[in-house]
Amino acid sequence: MNIAEYKGVFVFAQQVDNELSGIALELVGKGKELAKDLGTEVTAVLVGSGVKALADELAAYGADKVILVDDPELKEYRTEPYTHALASVIEKYKPEIFLVGATAIGRDLGPRVSARVHTGLTADCTRLEIGDFPINPIPGREQLHNQLLMTRPAFGGNTIATIACPEFRPQMATVRPGVMQKARKDENAKAVIEEFNPGFTPNNNYVEILDIVKAVAETEDIMDAKILVSGGRGVCSAENFKMLEDLADVLGATVSCSRAAVDSGWKPKDLQVGQTGKTVRPNLYFAIGISGAIQHLAGMEESDVIIAINKDETAPIFDVADYGIVGDLNKIVPALTERLKAE
Ligand code: FAD
């Protein structure tokens, strides 16, 4: 592999039902920053059937170029044709960096593609930057410049590992949704659109989709919420979450929770914030009866304003909170709700 041949930052622009996923725009935003540091361009790879119209949105969020792989075989996500599409794009265009969202689709697709093109992949990254590798010079070992430094939590969040892939290209990562920032939208921005046909053979034995049953969400996705009222083990029961729901109603907020609340069966997993849940970045985050374990903080510490309610004044959540209330949540939460109702 001649790694000098590999140029440019490519991102997989995930779409579902011909709508771009949030992660697609987050990756374009991050890709643009990395491309700037490398003096190159960011290219979005748009894969699907009848998805050409989405290229304009990718351009508006900063893509310099869109490679469009449009084929009826790609209507719904299936591992084999999508792997073939992305691996073919990599083999033809030879990108230096290739990013995929760490969504259910990306976690399936990213490792397959990296294996197909014989490179490495760092999964579930929470930080990406261009830098030197090894980060600290080691006597007798060459320090390589302009490497993609991929950072992710490891050992259950107890350590943060920064990983590089100096000998293979592209440098591939899956990136945790909600962590990277979208770029500001510019409706007038235009991207070069290039259509690419990887060629699909008939009678290919791909998995056949017989039916799709969509999950019906009862509440707003916590990743989209502007205000989150989050409860932990201190809430003590599923019934007690009613208190948090009442507060959320007054604030126009959405209820979320810690893993302890999910493990106790009080709330469903899709409301879990944290390392093995979702990463959220609301304007306002209430942490109620949540101690502030590192795995929980990993999912919410980027919130604009954090208010913690906890009876233990030494709870680590107070280290990241902008405002803290020490006391029993059973008294404080209803009182706060009543006060807000009265305003
Ligand atoms: P606790 O740590 O038990 O804290 C409860 C808090 O409630 C305490 O601080 C207590 O003082 C307070 N409290 C109790 N009663 C009251 C009251 N009446 N009034 C006020 N305060 C009260 N956790 C996550 O949240 N998200 C994750 O994604 C996640 N991923 C993980 C991944 C791995 C690999 C591992 C090992 C762990 C993970 N965890 C995750 C678990 C994490 O380590 C903690 O165990 C968990 O976050 C604790 O949840 P909690 O704060 O609700 O409970």
C-alpha cells in the first residue's frame, strides 16, 4: 500500500428513508475541520436509491464534493450492497481519512468496509484531530506528522485511549453521534456532485428484506431535546419518575435517565444518557438523583447548563454542575414544579 496516494477526508452521509441522519451533518462538520488542517477537501459519500436531492443539504453544511452512489439495490440498508458500495468508493478515490457514524448502521458497516479494504478502524470515537504520532517523541522512533488521532473511551470508560493508524489507509473511525458539531448552514454553498456506479451483479444472494416494522417513539428523541430532566437511582422507583415528568411538562422538556434507572427497569434504554447510552448536548440538563459516574458524564457534560439535585454534597455530579441543590429530591422536585407553574 502506497499511503502517499491517499488524499482527502471522506465521510459516509447516512440517510434513512431518504432523510439525512443527524450524524451525516456532524461528520461533514468534523470532516471539514480535519480537511482544513490537512489543506484538503471534505467529500460526503451519499448512498441510497433516489437520494440525489440530499446532496444540496450536504453542500449547505460544508461538503466540498458529494459522491453519489444511487442504485435500487441500495434502497434500504443491507450490509452486503452497502459494504460493496463504500469499499468500491475507497478503492477508486483512495481517501486519506474515512469516517462513519457509530450508529446501528455504521457499527455494522464500518468494520466490514475496513476489513474489505485492509485497513484498521477505531470504533466509537469521541474526539478526532490531526497531530503527530507518537504524540510524545520516542527516542529512535520516527515521529509521523499529520496523522489522524482518534480518541475513544476504553476499559469501561476508565481510561481514554488515543489511537492512530500510521501504516494503512484510509484511517477509518466510527464516530459517536451527538459529539461532533454540525457546521453553520449556508444555503448558497454548492458542492461538486459526482455519480459513481460500483456495479451490482444480478443473482447476488443479498439478504432479502421481507418487512420493516418501525419502532413507534412515544417521546421526543433525547438527542434532539433542548431541555432534559434526567433521573437516576436516587429517584427510587418507576412511579417516582412521575415527579420528573411533571417537572418536564412545565418546562417543555423531555425525561431521560442514567443507566441505573434502565437496569432497574424504571425507564427504557433509549432514554439512557452516557457512554453506553446516548450523548446529549441540550441547553439545560437536570441531573436528579444521579451521582455523576464518569460513564454518565461522558454523555452529558457538554450540556450548556447543568443543574444537579442530590442529597449528597460530595457527589461528583456537583463538579460538572453549573448550579447545585443539596437536598432530598422528593421535596425539591415537586416544590420546583409548583413554583414554575405559578410563574
Ligand atoms: P448512583 O451512582 O447509585 O447514584 C444515585 C445518586 O442519587 C447518589 O448520588 C445519591 O446521593 C442520590 N440520591 C439518592 N436518594 C436521593 C434523594 N432522595 N434525593 C436526592 N438525591 C438522592 N451509567 C450511565 O448513566 N450511562 C451509561 O451509559 C453508562 N455506561 C456504563 C458503561 C460501563 C462499561 C460501565 C462499567 C458502567 C456504565 N454506567 C453508565 C454505570 C455507571 O458507572 C453508574 O453505575 C451509573 O451511572 C450510576 O447511576 P446513578 O447515578 O443513577 O446511580
